[in-house]
Amino acid sequence: MNTAKHSLLWLSAAWMVAASGMTPAADGMERAKVQNPEQRRAMSFKKADMNRDGFLVREEFAEANHLGPATPSSDRDLRGTRLMAAFQAMDSNGDRRVSRKEYLRYLEQNGG
């Protein structure tokens, strides 16, 4: 697997965990709330879609991935570049926003 695709997959998986509110160390009870990958993907989109308009814009995507001021600038720059590349890859029709359908399709096709 090439490095760019691997980075995007890792970021997508990390974003799904962050957006769902679960942490890798979450106990079994929390993980049991969401049983299958489709539910986790749908939940992560719903949580990231802060204004509930059915689309993710760059700002929502960045916020869901914790790219705020608390992140050191060098880390923020690198993660931001990779996340925005993932955002662009998700935005299949180029309208600068990611629909629920685009998001779910991207994650399904890329193992997220």
C-alpha cells in the first residue's frame, strides 16, 4: 500500500474514532453501544455534522479531528495537510463539502 493511501486510511480510522466519541481505551460497555462498522460510520458522520445540514465542510471536518489551537503548530500543519487531502478525496463531486453518502462511500471503499 502506498504511503499516501496508508496515511489517509489511518487518518480516516482515527477520525471515525474521535468523531464517535470513543477512545481506543474505551471500555467494553461503550464499544457495545455501536455494534457494526456501518453504525459507527453513520454515528461519526452525525457527530461531525455540527450544524446538522447533512454535509461536512472543512471547518467541521477539522474540528472533528481536533485541529484546534491546543495542537502544536508543526503537528497541526502536517495533520491538517493530510486531513484536507482526505477531505478532498471524500468530496467526489468537488462541491467543497462532503455529503453523508460521499463520506460513507469513501470509508467503505477505503476500509475506514
